[in-house]
Amino acid sequence: MKWAGVLSSGGELKGLLAEGRVYRNGEKESARRRKLKAGDVIEIKDMGAWRVCRG
């Protein structure tokens, strides 16, 4: 998410994960480092959703 410019740091993602606001393909995500595949949809509640275009 940092690489895509959605978040400014890994620490910001860590906080969102701890709050339970991050979903991957409709399921709550808990891991900070996860290999994403083309077609995965990442949603952050109250921020939006993004589809991975390249794997």
C-alpha cells in the first residue's frame, strides 16, 4: 500500500491492521507482509478499495 501511494508508512498500515480495518478479498487481514496477486482487492474501511493489477 505504501508503494501504491495509499499509505505513507508501514507503521500506518500496522495501526490500521490492529484496528481491524484492512480486508483482503473480503476477509479481515492481520499480516503486515502478505504476497499480493493480480486480482486481489484490498479494502481499508473509511478509505476505499484497490485492486492489484500486477502480480
